[in-house]
Amino acid sequence: MAIDYSNRERPYELYRKGKREGTWDPDQYDFEADKDDWEQFSDAEQRRFLATCSGFYDGEEDVTRTLAPYMMALDALDNDEMPFDTVQEEIYLAQQVYEEAKHTDLFSRYFEEVFETQDTEPYREGGYQEQGYSTDDLYDTADELLAAINSGDQRELVYALGEAYLNYMGIVEAQLARGGYLSFDQMIELKAEEMGRETVLESFQTAIGKVRQDETRHIENGRWVMKRLAEAEPDIVQDVYEPRIDEYVQNRLLTGPQMDMPFEGYDQRQIGKQTTQYLQDTIDYIGSDHFDEYGDVRAAVQAQRAAD
Ligand SMILES: [Fe+2]
Ligand SMILES: [Fe+2]
């Protein structure tokens, strides 16, 4: 019996929650009104909105294609030696990979019907993937997991899993995707304001609301596993988590986006503040006192800005 029902762990509870919440279908939304709204965007506004959407479309495909090795790696761990039930986590990830596929499906349909293209490449030039931290990195992460599985070394597996969860759930989902939602919120709100409307791209916002709800579960599960892996191998925090967090801070938080912003009143500082708080939330979940430099993210970032 794989699941001890008297000891259902967080991933299994999140899986049960996902069965109730994650039943939405991208096909249920009608994008006709969104198409009319889209024509009201200027060329510059369209390009900027498409840049973020292209990052998401590519990103959802990347996370869908690179999650399977996480399940294989969990399965290769000695469950009795771990401070959590790897089977319950595998069940959770089985649900997540389906949800990621559905997110890809949503963006694919929106690109087809509203943007009338499937080509993301022209909109990603000059964007974030050239700033040194993007979902492209997840393919290397998946390869490293497969190498650790083949090594059969338990410590190496835990370390590789820790890095993989940090990259995927800790950075891509908790930081990059959530920062992207904040950007959507602002662009849509500012455009609606300019047009004297309550809102624009209403079906997009409703569907993205469902994606965000799914991602909230993905992020919580990821934080929970990172905390458990740090219980199994305490040095993982300074050996793996902290250097990857530092790379993200250098390439993203301290640098900011290098793109023009045609939406008047757009507040990048506010997004920076909120994403800094998201990173603090992840660190607090794992246990901020285990971190050397990033126990207090805001203080660490301010110290680095002052030193530059
Ligand atoms: Fe997703
Ligand atoms: Fe996700």
C-alpha cells in the first residue's frame, strides 16, 4: 500500500485540491470579444504584450516537456531514507504535468485565434532569455537529473532534485511566471483605463486566473519538497539553493527588464518589490536561518546595489 491514509502529506492534499480546482478546460472560453479588444492595442503595445505572452507560451511548453525526469528521480530515491513519501509526491507531479500541458494548450489556442500566429521568436528578441535566466535552462536541469538517476548515488540524486525544484518551482514558477502575471495585470488595467473601460481581454484574464490558481499549488508543493530535501541534506541550502538564488538576483532582480514599455504609467518598481517578496516567501518556507546571504532578501539586494 503506497499511501498511508493516516499520514497524507502536503503533496497528496494538494493533489486532492487539484482534482477539484484543476478541472477547467481552455476550450471553454470564447475569445471573440478579446479579438476586438486586441485590435485597439497600438503596434508598440501589441509587441510588448506579445513579448510577455511569448515567454509564457514557450515557458509552458518547456515546463511540460521537462517535468518527467523529476518523477523518475523521486522513484530512484530510497523512500525509507527520506523525510517524506516520494510516492505521494510522484502522484502530485503526475497531476502537474497534465496541468502544464493544459496551460500550453491555452496559450496555443490564444495565439492561434487572437494573435493569429504561432511564432513566438520575433517577440522574444531583446527579451528576458538573453538576460541569462530563462525556461530554456530547464532542459539542462532535466539532463542533470537523468545523469543523477543513472549514477545511483542517493546524495547526488537529492542534490540534483534540490537544484531542479529550485530552478523549476522556486524560480520559473514562483518568480518568473508570477512576475509575468503582475505585468499582465498592469498592462491590461492601464489599457482599460485609457479606453475608459472596466476591463479588456476579459476571457484572457479569466483563463489566466485559472492558470494562476494551478500555479499556486505547484509553487506550494515545490517549496514543501525543497524544505524536505533540506532536512535530508542540510548543506543543500548553501551548496545549491543559495548560488542559484544569487544567479537569479544578479540576472533579474538587479538588472530588470531591458524592453521598452509603451503602456503609460507602468510601474516596474512595484513588480520588483512584489517579486522580491515572493523570493522571501520561498526562503522563509525553507527556513531563512539556514541561508548565509539571502535570509533577508531585501537587505541583501540593497547591500549589493550600494556596493555597485
Ligand atoms: Fe504552467
Ligand atoms: Fe506550473
